[in-house]
Amino acid sequence: MRDLLARGKRFVDRGLPVLILGETGTGKEFLARALHEYSERRAQSFVAINTASLPEHLIESELFGYQRGAFSGALPGGMKGKMQQADGGTLFLDEIGDMPYAMQTRLLRVLSEREVTPLGASQPVPIDVQLICATHQDLASAVAQGTFREDLYYRIAVGVLTLPTLRERDDKRELIARMLCDEWPGLRVDQALARVTSDALSCLLAHAWPGNLRQMRAALRYACAVTSGERLCVDDLPPELAFSPALHSSYPANRHEAPRDARIEETAYAASLASHTQYRAHDASHEPHDQERERILQALAQHRWNISAAARTLGFCRASLYRKLKQLSIPHVRDCGEALSTRHYA
């Protein structure tokens, strides 16, 4: 991101239009605002408009403004358009790839002549803006397909900056730390990751993040809101992360499944004891793990094989306890329950 910002600043310092490319949620507006803040125009307005979010009949009045009586329903005093509002500052046109073709023609004329004519006006108004556009679309393909004007493309695509997806970035740890600081006021960046368990951090780092930065920020806001402990653990993460196949391929598919009745609990405990005997006889090298195994079995028995309660007693996250069950060859209650169900209903 720092390299992109430095390169973009060189374009902005020369007054050249900038085009930011990237998937939805990669931080295109964030980069545009940063370029404005580091420019000589930072004391002036940064005006943003999402051209994909406006109905086609409103885009013209929003961009160029209108005078009194320009159309039915117009404000009595008229309205300055976004381009006039950004005069002297920066105009950010988000999702420009979705702009209607007819509006592309009008925009090209404004950019070429550096003046805008509000609806209902007879005289143009000079404007001086730093233009930054953004899109998640492939504009070169849109030009080839005839849905985006080629001359407008070359007008706005002077300084092209391509934002990587979150899954391609190698600074995810820093991003997580900074987002946590936003959620926990007073927390320093160098302290933030200590507030996340290793399992939860592994989950955050391994996730594909199809929604990019926007999805990561939402996930961390959720986790910070629901956690009841001093550290975020896997159980605090949104379901789409906690059920990640990459992280939990070794865990039971249903993290929240509870024992169905006492017979299942008794069967599970008996199976675990039998497994414990086989485990000890199998290899003497496992001897150092016996105490930990016994401690886990006792906690599970104490809480009637309630994984969440046992994990809290042991000081683990649920995910860590599942991993321990697998490492120490302790069968999970679900497997025992299924075996019991098969025996009763076969």
C-alpha cells in the first residue's frame, strides 16, 4: 500500500488523473482519500460519488448541478453539482465503469474543457479538480465490448494503480492489529495481536477473504462485540470464518453439536477409556502426554462431554480442544453418538 501511495502521489503532484483498479472491498476509496490528504489540495474538499448507486436520471444533476426551475421538483435556489463542490479539491468517481454511456460523453467534454454547465444554465462554469476514478471492472474489456468510451478511458487512465486482493497481501497481521485498535480504544498496535489466540489468528490469516478489507473489518467488529474474554478466540469469529475448511479440516464438521442424551455421554466416556488403554499400550513414547490426556478426560467427564464448558475449564478455545482430542486419539462424542445410534436402529 505504501508503494501504491508513493506512486499515486507522483501522479497527483502533476495534476494527472488517477484510475484505481481493484476488487470490491480492497480499499479504493481509502487510497483515493489518502492521495488527497497527501496532496497540495488537502485543505480543499474531497468529494466522492458512486456512479453505480444513482439512478441514470439523477446522475447528471448530481454531477453537474442545476439552476432554479431547471426541472419539476428542482430546489428553488438550484444546486451545485459534485464537480463544482470539488472545485479546487479532489473529485472521486467510484465505480465509473458502471456510468451510463450517454453520461460518459458529457463527462468527457467536461474533462476536456475544464468547465461544467449546470442543467438549465446557459453559461459554463470553470472548474479545477483533481480527478480520481475507481472501478472493479476491466475497463479495457469494456472498451472492446463497446460499453465504455475509448476516448474517456484514455483520458482517465493516465496514472493506473491496481490494488491487490486481501488474500494476496503479506501485511495481514498489521491490518488485523490496526483494525483491532480501532475497535479497542487505547490499545497500541504492538499490543493488539496479543489479544488474539493463536488459533483465531491462524483462522484470520488463512481465510480467503472474498470481501477483502470490508469483510475483514466486519469480522473483527463482530468478534470484538461478542467476545466475553480478554482474548479473541475461534468461537468469537463469524461462522463463515470459524467453519473454514482450511483451518478446521481436522475438527468435527459441527462445532456446536452437544451430547444428545446420557447414553451417548456414557458411550463416549467408555470409548475414551478404552482408547486410553490402547493408546498407552501402543507406544511408550506417548508417556509424557498421559497426564494431559487424563486431565482432558476428567474435564470432559465433569461437564458431561460439553465441549465448550470443558474447553473453558481447561483454558482452551473450542478449536484447540478439538485439536487435542485428535492428537491424543480421544474420540469425539459425536462419533460415539453415531455409533450408538447405528447400534440401536440398525
